[in-house]
Amino acid sequence: SKNIVQNHLICVIMNRVIKMTTNEYLNLIDKVIENGKYKADWSSLSQHKVPEWYMHDKLGVFIHWGIYSVPAFGSEWYSRGMYDPVCSEFEHHRKTYGEQKDFGYKDFIPMFKAENFDANEWISLFKKAGMKYVMPVAEHHDGFAMYETEFNRWNAKEMGPCRDVVGELKAECEKQGLTLCASTHRAEHYFFMNPGRLCDSDVNDDNYRDFYGPAVYSEAFDPKIIHKTTADTYSEGASKEWLEDWLVRTCEIVDKYQPSVLYFDWWIHNHSFKPYLKKLAAYYYNRAEEWGKEVTINYKHEAFPPNVATFDVERGALTGISPIYWQTDTAIGKHSWGYTSDNKFKSARQIICDLVDIISKNGNLLINIGPKADGTITDEETEVLLTMGEWLKVNGEGIYGTTFWKQFGEGKVNAKDGFFQDGDEKKFTNKDFRFTYKNGYLYVFQMRPSKTVKIKTLKKHNPHDYLIESVELLGSDEKINFTRDEKALTIKLKNLPENDLPICFKMAIG
């Protein structure tokens, strides 16, 4: 019965008093779906709505932290690159740590001590930065879980830090009023470590198969082509054993931490995952109904139909207003999501401009940091976060709780469409504007401040010719006078802020 299922779940969640096998958990998943509102089909799942809190809060922080922060070289893909002769990580590893058969990725775990990790400090910083939701990577492609789990002995509670990182962040989020979410990138671990199959390495040692994964090597998963546009990621799928294991591990995260957003990286769009994605979404959404929470799933590519979950654009944006809510995830670090000793960083201005642009197009921003192995956040990322927080104290009224307007903006500068398009800062000028709307007010962001402000979109007799009753500049006591003619709405300011960050005009419209 439904009550038996719920009681069983409670026993499972309470410190794992009852331990379930994979098959037992699969049966539980089926029972929850059978008794729940949402069924494992797109028609049922399409009735699910994007959470109101998510569309209101707009801004979250992504956290890429794991074993890869120990070598701190190349990128968060070190676990793959260190076994691939074409990658710089391969020779770096040999010179620094020894041959891959003698010192494998697993041997970094004792070095990952997280001795200075303080969840309270992290969440306090995120709160100061104006972040509203927190997205730790529960498991990256490397297969090491940053949470306590029954299904993976290679986890941060049992090894390395010997702490439940996700659990500690959840507790602090609840104390400080932020929303905990979770990301799992385990899907591609099916083949992720396969370069280790082609060299003399510990990936070929079956004693560590449960850590390195199947590391499937085939033409479809050839390390030389897997990320190229010519790669056919649909030609070969994962095994039934892997897919069931993936489903159970993901549902365990759902049950144990109750994340308000569940984020997936690529490869879940592979055809073999489709039946399991339906089950996962139905299970998650039904569990959220029990919790009384609004939740959503973040996905890339064509993994889900557009009305089932929230589409995510990695390191990119859209060029116009989307009728369906969406999100960008990007990083302050330019070259790696995780910590590396030589990473370069974006400016606060670049991140803030991206935020304004994304919000004007009906989206959210998930901004990433990569903490060091000891658990400290870099000075560069801290400075960007704090600058964002100070800016949002003044201008957040035009961000939080807003929606898109009749058009997203004005000016020649725009984002490039698609993934991996945000490396260089957009060259916004004082002629570039972005618009948001809330409760009878139009918010107009000038992307680079100037004393003379000319907004052509708001000229007299324009297609959106509202009566503009008053104008104020957020954060300023200056009385704002404006004129409108056939060419533009013009504002002349006496004073400008000391920095070059976007400014926001709040306009009461009639």
C-alpha cells in the first residue's frame, strides 16, 4: 500500500537503518510511481510546472569540488586526461606523481583532506553574494561521491575528508534560508575513464572497477572523437546493469537530501537513458509532492521534452526571449570548473552583465566556483561573489521576482547562440540596454553607465508607448528628469557610480 511504501522510505532515510539492494530500490521506485500523481511517461510528466520560487530567485551557485582539486592541473577532467597520452595531464602526472600503473587517480583520495572546509562560511559567503540556491556537484564524472551513500564505497564520508559534504551544505542552507539543490554527472562515468584501457594503468585492475567504472572502450566511445561534433552518442547505449544502478543512485540522492533542483550533465540524452529518465522524473516529482516542495530538473541537449524539465545552456546563452523558462550555467573560472593552480577568472562586470542579459530573456543564472582541495574558496572567486552581492543590494529589485518585458533589450551587442560561447566579455556600450518587468514597473539596465542616457525603445509613439509616470535610478537619491521625443527617451544624470557596472532605472508605467 502507499502507507507501507512511505514508511519504508522513512526507515531508509533515517540514517540508513534499513539497507536496500539495487533490486529492492528498483521495486520501491516502481511502487512510488504507481501510487503517485506523476507516471513514467512524457504526457504525465509534461503536466509538471517550473517552480515559482525558482523563477523568482533567478540566481544560484554551482560548486565543482572533488578529488580533481588535489592535482589542480588542466581541468576538472584530470581523472580522464591523466590516462590519455594526447592530454597535457598525462605527462604532467608522470613527472609529478609517477606512472599511471603505480599512482592512479584513486591515490589522490588520501590527499583530499578538506581540512579547511566550513559549510557555514561557504553558505554565508553565498548569501552575501545574493545567491538564492546552492548546487554542489554530488558526483562528477570521476565517480567519487561527495555525499554519504549506500551504493558507492568511494565517497567523501568514508574516504578523503570523511565528511558528508552535501549533507553539511544542506544543513547550513536550511539554517541560513538558501535552497539546496544537487548535481550528478555520473551517467558518462560509464565510459569516462576509458583512456586508461589503452595504457598501462590501474584502470585495468579489476580491484578498482567499482571506482573507475566499466570504462567502456568502443568505437562509439573513442577518446579521440567522443567530444567532437562527428561523434554519434546515440549509436551505442549503456548496459541495463549500469542504467539501473544509475537510477538507484540518483533516487538515493533524491531521498536522502531532498534537493529542490536536480541537475544533470550531458550523455543522459543518449537513447538508452530515455526509459530511466521517465522513471527518475516521475519518482522525483512524486517524492516532491510528498515533501510539499516545488522542484525541477536541469538538463542539456534533448534529454527531456521542453515542458518536463528546465533546459540548461552550458557556458552560453540565448539570443532572444524564450517562451519556455531556461537556465545558463557558467563559471567564474575561464578554463576549468574545478580548481586549478593557473586558472584565469572572469571579472565581476562580465558575470553581472551576463546575469542581466539572461534574466531579460526569461532565464536563470547558475554561477560556478571551484574550491581548493583544503576547502577554501579562491580570492578571485570570493571577490567576484562579494562584488555581485554589493551590486545586487542596489539593483536586485530589477532582478529578483521579475519577468521578461515586450523585448529583452536594445543595442547592437548580444550573446552568441549555443553552448561554450561566453569566454570573452561582451563589449557592451552605453547604447546597450536590457529590460525586465515587475508589478507595474519597467526596469531598464544601462549596460555601461553614462551621464547622457538615450533609450530609443521608449521614444514617443513607439510600439510599447506606455505612459511613463516617473523614473528613478536604483541606489541614488538624485531626482531624475527625463524627456521623450520621436527619437528617444532621454535622461541626463548629474552623477555616475564609481565603477562601470550596469545601472538600473526603475520606471513607473501607466
